[in-house]
Amino acid sequence: MTEHVWSYQPTAGHLAGTDLTGYKVEATDGGIGKVDKHSDEVGDAYLVVDTGVWIFGKEVLLPASTVVRIDPEDKKVFVGRTKEQIKDAPEFHRDQHLGNAGYREELGTYYGTGAPFGGRPA
């Protein structure tokens, strides 16, 4: 079961309807990019992050449960994963994977309780 992976943690400070587009995304060990797209849908919440020069020309999909804190004043989203954990996640291609149930399951397992990191913040 990976459904919980696709929901914001109650302590993250996320307010439904808040537009996170353009917010900087910070891993536990530094910045990884900016939010390009996001979903607030209950049970299907996520962030698509444009990694810019960090992983040149790549985007990553982060389930909402990886968000530990949102700072609306500084327009930053903090995720409880290291850059390496995010970089090692199953590769994301927006045109193939957004809305793809198989990819969602694979990513949910990676970031969820079945993940090598136990789904817990680093």
C-alpha cells in the first residue's frame, strides 16, 4: 500500500489551494530545483521539480509525503530526503510517467515504507 505516500504530512504546513509553482525545493543537504507543477489532489498529491543545472535538463517527481515543511514567506519547500536519494529514484519522464499507475506504484514503493530508506526523512 503506497497511497499514504501521495498525501502531504499534516505537519508540513501545506494549505490546499496554495500554488507552489516556482517555490525552491530544498533536500536535507541542499537545493535541488524549483517546483514546475504540483497536485493537491487527495491521495494523488505530488511535486514535479525542474532540477535545472543540478541534474541538467531533468525533472523529478516527488510524492507529497516527502515534503516536511513549506515556507510560504521564503517560497521554499523542504523535503526529507537527500539529493542522492532523490537522484537515485526511478527516472521520471513527464510525457510517459505523469498519471502512469505502474510508475506511480514504483515510485511509491521507492519513497514509501517498502523503500530502501523506509520512507522516513533522512
